[in-house]
Amino acid sequence: MLFKSTMVVLGAKSSKGNYNGIPFDKTTIFYKADLQEGDNFVGEVGESMVWGLSDNFQKIKSLEYPLMADVTLEQVSNGSATRMIIKDLVPQKQQQQGNAPK
């Protein structure tokens, strides 16, 4: 199941290698999330979600953070647990500093 959304991307990390004979290759996106409402919660937190292979990191590493991005999310399951992954991430155009309207 696919969902479209907008998120505030706080940062990203590329991971590729081999751990105990098991290869891994991914990009992790860190994004801003609201805490649930309640007496013991207030504010926002940083959460993480996987966005494909480590090659995706190259597409966004030179951008200024935090940034707004349009994302396509997919809900996936292994039969016992459900999670969301990023299928596509498109940064929204960043305003040039010094060129902002007054």
C-alpha cells in the first residue's frame, strides 16, 4: 500500500558493507515527527526510516538541512510486524538565501 506525504528531513546516513558475512546496503532518512498527544508527551522527536540502497544518499547529501521533501511511503510486513519504508523522496525547491522576497 502506497501513501504520499510531506516530511521534514533532518538528515540522512548511508550504510554499506558486510557484518558477520551478511551484506547490507541502505540509506536511512531521519525526519521530524510529532509526539502523540497525552499528559506525558510534548513536542517533537527525530525518527528514522529506510530509503532504498546507499546510492540514494548521493542524491541528497549536498542539500541544506533540515529540508522539506515530498515522499512516497509503502507499508510492508514480514507476516508478524508492519513498518513503513520510503519508496521515493523528492526534495522541495530550496529558497536561495539573499533572494527571499521582502
